[in-house]
Amino acid sequence: MGLRVIPIPLNFYSFKILMATIVLLIFLYSSYMAFLYFVQGSYKLCKPFLHDTYTYCKKNLQKILSIYTLRYPKKDKKRNLDYYRSIWVEEEELGKDKVIIHKGKQIKFRIPPNLKSEQTLRFKNLGETNVSEWGDLFLSIQLNRGKDVETCLWLSASSASYGTNKRLAVMQKVIRISIPKNSHDGRILRLKELGKTLNIRGNEPSLDGKRGDLLVKLRTFPDNIKPRYQSFGALDTDTMALEGWVYRKIDEINFKMGKSTFKKSPIKTDAIADMFNEYGWKAIFTYLINHLDLRDLHITLDTSDSNFVPGNCLITSFQGDTGISYNYKILINEKFIDDPFCVTAILAHELCHVVYNSNFGHMALDRSGNDKQRLEEERMVDLLTFMFKLGEFQLRVSGSKHITMGYFNQETFDRMYVITSKKCN
């Protein structure tokens, strides 16, 4: 009996399914072969890098694992059993034995003799217990003596020599200090328990911390200064020309502003020093405003960190109700504000820029002029400083600090001081 082939009826829909299946199989096979080819090629390219990475990890496995051990340290059970405690001690107790009661037991120890502020002692197996483990006792010893405060007091050499009483502002209060006889520049006076208190930490003991000491350094200055005034015949040609300029400009300024403007009493150095000691350097600014009759002008004060000039006067104009008005901003280099005479000399010079701008056609507002014009302005400002009886501070500062506020040299300052003292009295 022979085989019979039964024909399967194949319509058009079944043929489409068959062809789609064949195409899908071909696509899957091609994709598989392409993937193999890509993996083999990528492995050949990446093989050196993978080999180096494997070698590095194999050699540094311990270091790599240590990152996780540092990041997630194992818990130390004994560390949780440690006990922390703090005590205060007095200066009289340094180097002596002390006994404390800890958990009903007496613990004897010696206080470190060289204790400055704080030191921690460790006592083995005196902390908390857990079956067969003991923690440690950490005892923080804090010295109850406060924090010292350092400051300066300015006074004349004669006051330091003969002894006197001075007022000094310290930590938002004013105290009275007795200066002993035969004191000198640089001497330090220690005032007990006028410093600061330390922050009390810990839970023992509950007491008020002692104050530190106030250390006052004396800064003395000469009572008088003597300008070096040579005879006119000993001057060189340039200095003679400058001196002639001084005489002419004094007459011009007196004619413009009036001689009565400069009929003022000289500001005494003791007054400036006392003001600085009691009220701070900004009080000198207010005092000079009144001395120069500038109360009606809008003048502000600020510090700067410029390394080029000791001070500056910034002038701006604006249209007011009655015409053009001016705002003045005085800047002083912050590195000079710890010296009352530097403060006075710098502020006097810059405020005389305001006087010059107010009385001589507002020429100072034009900062784009040539060097000759600016030199003339600075010379006029220096001359005004001396005519207002403020030149002594210029001499003190330029002589001791070698800082010349304007364009004159020391010799011309000396002669200007003598000339104005005669003509403006």
C-alpha cells in the first residue's frame, strides 16, 4: 500500500503568515550574529583595560575594602561604656592632689601643675560595665580663671612720668585707671578680673566662671614738638619758592574766607588722646566736623583697606531744591585707626578737601585735571590744615610714621607750621 500525499489547501492569508514567519526568523538570526560580532570586537578593544583593572583590584583589594570599613565602622561596644565628666579647679589647686566621688567611690588624682585652660585625664576601667567589659572615665579639668583682654591707653610722656588718672572704654563700659608714677611707653598694667569669662561646659560644677585680667599697654607721646626751622638764607631755591607760595596763598585764603575763620584755639594732643581712649576713633571725626564748622554739610565716614593712600575724600553732586548740592564721603585706611594722631592727621586733611571744595569754586570735583592742578589742590589742602591749627598732627605723624598726607616734604611742613602760627594768630 503506497503513501498518499494529502494536499493542504493554502489560501492567500496563510501564505502571508508563512512569509512573515520566515522573515522574522531571518531577522533574529542576523541580529544574533551581529551581536556576537560586536561582543567579540568589543572584547578585543577592551581586553587591555579589563586586564589592568582586574590586576589593580587584585593588588589593592584590601585598600578598596577599607573604604567601606571606614565609612561603615564596626560598632565598638566598649566605646559606649565610656563615661565623661568635667570639673572646675582654681589656680591655687594646680599641682595639688584632689579627690572626687564617682559612683560611690573615691578617686584620687593630681591636678596638672601647668594647666592653661583645659586638660582631660583618662582613668581605665572606671566607666560603665557590661557583663565582662568595662569602659573608661574621661575627666575634663577646666581652669576657672577667665580670658585676658588686651588694650592700649594713650597718654603724654609727662602724665606717665608724674602719674595720673585716665578713663578707658573696655567692652562697652568706661573704667577709671590710675597710672603709677615713673611709668613709660610699653609698660603693661594688669587689672585683675576685668577681662572676659570662659564658656562653662559640662554638667559639673554649677558655678559662675571667674573673669580674666585686663592688660593695658601704655602708649606715650611727646608733650611738645619742635619744628626744625632754618634761616631763610639756608634754604635751597625750590624751598624758597614754596615758602613764597605759602605767604601768597595765606593772604588769598584770608581774603576769600576771612581771617576770623581761622581764629580758633589749637586742638591739644591730650584732648585727642583722651577722646580716643574713652570714645574711640570715630569721636575724633565728629570733633573735627565741629572744629571746621562743617556741621551743615552731608559728610559720611567709612573705612577702606586700600594699600595706596591713608585716606580719601569722595565728592558727588546732585540737583537739590535750591540748586546743586554735594555729598562727601571720607575714607580712612583701617590700618591707621589704632593710632589717635594718625586718625586726626588723615581726617583733618580729607575734611580740608571739603573746605576747599566749598570755598574755591568746587574745583575739587574735577578729578580729571592735569597733575599741576591736582598738585595745587593738595598744597592748598595742606595749607588749610595748618591754618585751622591742625598741622601739629601732620608733623607728629610725618615725623614718626614717615607718612606725608600731602605733597610737601617734612622740611616744608616744619616751615609751614611756623608761618601759619604767626600769621593766623
